[in-house]
Amino acid sequence: MKRMNIGLLGIGTVGGGVFELLKTNIKEIQRKTSADMKIVAVADKNLARAKEIVGSSIEVTDDAFKLVADKEIDVIVELIGGTTIAKELVVKAIENKKHVVTANKALLANFGNELFDLAKKNNVTLAFEASVAGGIPILKSIREGLAGNKIEWVAGIINGTTNFILTEMRDKGITFAKALSEAQSLGYAEADPTFDIEGIDAGYNLNASYDCPGKYKVGNRDFTNYESKAMGRISLKTGIAVSCDTLWYKIAYSEWLKDGGLNPKNPNDYFFQVAHEFQLDKKTGIDLPGELEGRIPDRQWKIDYWKQNKNFYCNYQQRAAKKDLTPFLIQLAKENCIDGGVLRAGDAVNFSIGQGDTVITPLKLAQAYDAIVS
């Protein structure tokens, strides 16, 4: 049986749980993995707490860098959190040819691609299942069990804190505030739980990297970048700066699907909400003669516009000029007659880059950019 020495960085709520699970289930783990796993050292700033948890048989130190440099340690389990010291430790561990396991969502959101590339270069594994969906073993299932499937999107309760809070509210009938307080007292939520309860851990990240392909297919249509140019993996900030349309098409299509697609129920309409918050359909308020309002073609606008123009679409072949009776325009009129009031996928992705039926004045656009910069 191969020996595997583990160095544990951080032994708070999660780290303590990992230690207890390994101690309690070690024989079953050995049977299933054929590996003799053992935590040989623990690093934590609170030495007294760490020693109380692990006892006297395991080395305890407050110098985490000592563990990532220890040649006898094969695997580093990083449970410190954050993106500063944690990143330095993970980088050093990988450079020292150690496998790393982490539950650090923020670290991966900000530096995931960099760390994965480094792990590949050093021929080690950076395992992060614990950082996804509250520790549900979903990555292995998607990567292996569903390898033949194209996954469009995944929905669910995707962090442990929220899972606990919602379960308590359902089972005990208590308020959100009380459930959150319980989660904090039990160590399931941080003292400042903003990242979990506001959805930041689970949402899009301005600094994280996303694909910017030359084209992105929505339904049977390819939506393309200018000159169909691909830009590789870029951050959302860069995506804004270089106008990577396909990045936003992809996000907008994902949001449209989450909202229920053609059969929405209480849709979030994220892009439309943000546009309304920026008041892109309003005048700037500057006293300028002739300034026009913009237009946000949201669900209500689609319905109102359809009602006003339905007769034209439904009687298109009788009302249109002969030169406009092309197969494409006839089919388009038929679709708009039937479901012109429905927000379709193409409407959603076009709006994400300010196209389609969107109208915004240059002055209002400048005001919005100024608000973003400020």
C-alpha cells in the first residue's frame, strides 16, 4: 500500500472536519484507494486550537510555508481561504511538485487558470471538487459519467452556507436572519457572510477568465465577434475593453436559459435590470434641446410592440410590397405573428451587446461609462 503524507493548512471549521473524517474513516478510505493516507503536519495561526484538535502525535506549526517545503509531504490541503497568502502557498506547493487539494472558491475564481497551468507544467494535480457546489462531487460526475453529454448550464444551491440556511428555513420555519445566525454560530458561515449570501462566490467574477471564441452558436445561428476573431481566455474586464461579443452572448444565453427560456417563471432578467438601473432608457437630465430617450427592449416592451404591430405581421403577405415578399421575410413575419411578444434567445444575446431593438444615445452611453469608471 502506497504511503501518502498530507500537510493540512488551516484547521478551522472545514479543516477540523477534514481531520475528523480522515481519522474516523481511514480504514474505508484505504480499502477503496489502496493508499495509506496520513495527516503528518498541520499549520494554523491558532496553535492552541490546532493542538487541541489533532493531539500530540501530529506536528503542529504556525509556519505554513514550512509544510509546502517539506520533502516528506506529498499532498497539501489548503483550507486557509483568501487570495493572498493562500495563493503563495499553493504556488510554492505546486512548484515543489506537491499535489494540492483546495476548497478555496475565491482563489480559483481569480487565479484558477494560472494555477492549473502551473500544476500541468509541474505534473501535479490541483484538485478543487471541495470548492464547487458545497462539496457535492459534481465535477467527477460531469467529467466522467456525463462525458458524452454537452452541458449547457447547471442550476442548484451551489454553496454550503446557503444550503444550510435554506434547509433550516424550510425544516424549522425560521426566518433568514435566524438561520444565518445559526450558521455563523455553528461555523458554517463566516462572520462576514457576504460572499455566500449575496451570491458572489457563485456568480460571474470580473477578474476570472472566460472563453472569447470567434463565434458562439445560439439555436441554429452563429453569433460572431468582429471578423470572427477569437481572443482565448480573458477576464470580464478585458471582455469589456476589447468588446468580445461572444463572451457576452454566452453569458446572456446562459442567463436566458436560467430564466426559463421560452417558458419563463419569475425571470431575473439580469441584463435588463442592470440597464434599467443605469436608466439607459431615460434622458440624462442635462438641459439639451432635442435630447431623446433610449429604449430597453425588455419583456414588457416586446409585448407592447407586438400588440401594436401584430396585424401587420399576421397580414404581411397581403400588405407588403411585392419586392418584400421573400421567403425569409414571409417566414419572419409568420414567426412574429405567432410569438412576436416572446423574448427569444436571439433577443437576449443581442441586447447583451446593445444590439437588436436597443436604442441608446451617445450622451447617455458616455454617462454610463463615466458611472462605471467612477
